[in-house]
Amino acid sequence: MTDIKRIGAGPRMSDAVVHGGKVYLAGVVADKMVGKSVFEQTKEVLAEIDNILAQAKSHKTKILKANIWLTDITTFDQMNKAWDAWVVAGQTPARATVEAKLAAPGYDVEIMVEAVI
């Protein structure tokens, strides 16, 4: 059996799972910036993604794909402002962004990524 490493394992889910040379992150939301602008929430989410990837011995330049959910698609530009400042030119992942209801009020952006180690 191949080793599976869980990062931030909790009773319901893990922050990430490492298996087969890849790291799969759960959807990340902004806990400190709940209710703040999508720009501020996105900056917090991306910082947390950096943190989780580092724990998995990976990096944002190794992200293969990103799924982004916004509660209001009209905030797309705010999210992109934070995203564009964070990603490394020429190292951008495949990405999809959609509008959806999120788990609780005040959470306005959620990002889930998959990366290689």
C-alpha cells in the first residue's frame, strides 16, 4: 500500500492529503477575514494555501489546477487582483471560477488546489 499523509486531519476532513507525489487541498476559506472584502479574503486564503503547501513540501509554482468559488461573480475582479499578485508569471495553474453558495454567511471565496510535490 502506498503511503498517505494527512495534513491537519480533523474528525470530518483534512486540510490536505498527500499521495502518489501529489497534494490535494480541501477548499480553503478565510477564517480571519470572514465578512471582509473578497480581495481581503482571497489574500488570506492564498496565504493559507502557501502554508499548507509548505507543510506538504510543495509550492504555489507546483499547483496543477485550482477551483475557485465566489458567492457573487461580480467580485471576480477583486479575487483576480489578489490572485494575480500571488501567482508566479509563467507558472500559473489551470483554473476554473464559478459562482456558488458557500457553507456559511460571510465566506465569500473558497479555493481548492491540487499540486505536485
